[in-house]
Amino acid sequence: MMLFNGSVLKSKTLWLFSLLWLGLFTTSAYAHGVAAGDQAFIEQAKGLQLLPFIYLGAKHMVTGYDHLLFLAGVIFFLYRMKDIAIYVTLFAVGHSLTLLGGVLTGFHVNPYLVDALIGISIVYKALDNMQAFESWFGKRPDPKLMVWLFGLIHGFGLASKVQDFELDPAGLVGNMLAFNIGVELGQLLALGLILILMNFWRTKASFHRHAFRSNQVLMSAGFIFFFYQLTGLFVAA
């Protein structure tokens, strides 16, 4: 791990990557956005539709940039599969609770606000990887607790998009369980790809040389996403 040395946002490479991330996020208003065709299917679906909702959940996760960035930050310095499994499970439990609870109970949170907080979750994990909290406060927040708590927020992000649709009450519970299963399958698929790339990078000397800067870029992406969604919150108000 690395000590946070206060040099954030000073490198030209960081600014370049930040601009690239800005372009990525501004081409899509939401990281949780649902394609028009998928939206039409969800609203027209009648009764139990398990396989289609599993597919939609998986697709939603593997195309959710914010989820993937947070997961990449979580596993950045995790080398043992046991540790990876623990953290990913905590994240999965968290977002499953609020995804299912939010949709099935009708509890709604402003999607701009939720997505802004998801941006903060990315910032948090990057700062944690840079040992910023130890430098500032002498200790870091409990990482397992924080991953679980931010999992709750990510789940509300998923729920907020599903709640925008008119869902058929018949089969709603089963369809939402299927959607959540799809989310977990998509998460495992995305995680597998991230791990393959991460493990390959770790075999190179450049990993430790660029790890700090990579987390600066991750933090910048989180801030960009945060301010983008915060702007949307005030514009929509």
C-alpha cells in the first residue's frame, strides 16, 4: 500500500485520464441507465419471467461503470481469494438488501442523490487504497463495514431505476429475485475479468510503480461522477 502524500491531481497523466472518464460519464446520464428496449420489455412483461430478468440483471451489472470502478478499488490490494470472497459477499449482501427491499416495499430515493453517493463510494475506496485516512486521522474506517454500507447505497441505485418502470404486480417478487440473481452473476463475470487483468498487471514492475497514480485516477473518476450527478440533482429540482 501507499502513503497519501498530498500530490493528488498534479500529474498530466491524471488529468488526461480524468478527462477520459469525464467523456465516458457525460455520454451517459446514469451509470444505471436502462436501454430503451430493456425498459419496454420490463414494462410489458406479464407474470413470472425468470430467465429474461436474470439476463437483464446481469447485463445491468456488467455495464454499470460505477459498480465496476468500486469493485476494482475494493480488490486492488486483495491478493487472497478468501479475502476477495469476503469483501465481494459483503458488497453483494448490501446491495441485494436495498435492491429487493426498495423495489418490493416501494421505498424510493432520488436517483441523482444515490448516484452522487455512489461516486463518493469510489472516492472513498481510492483514498483508502492510498492510506489517506491513516495519514489524516491515524486510522482507517473498518473496510469490511464500509464495503457493506456502500453496498447498501449501490443497491438503492439499482432499485431507483427499476422503480421508474410500471411493473406487473403478478410475479413481481419472483422477477425481482431473478433480477438480483442476474446482478450477482454479472458481478461474478465482471469480477473475473477484472481479476484476470489485475493479476496480470501485478506480475509487472509497473504495478507498484503506478498503483498510487491509478488510485488517483480512480478517485478523480469518482469525483467527476459525484459532481455530474449532483449537477443533475439541482437541475432536475
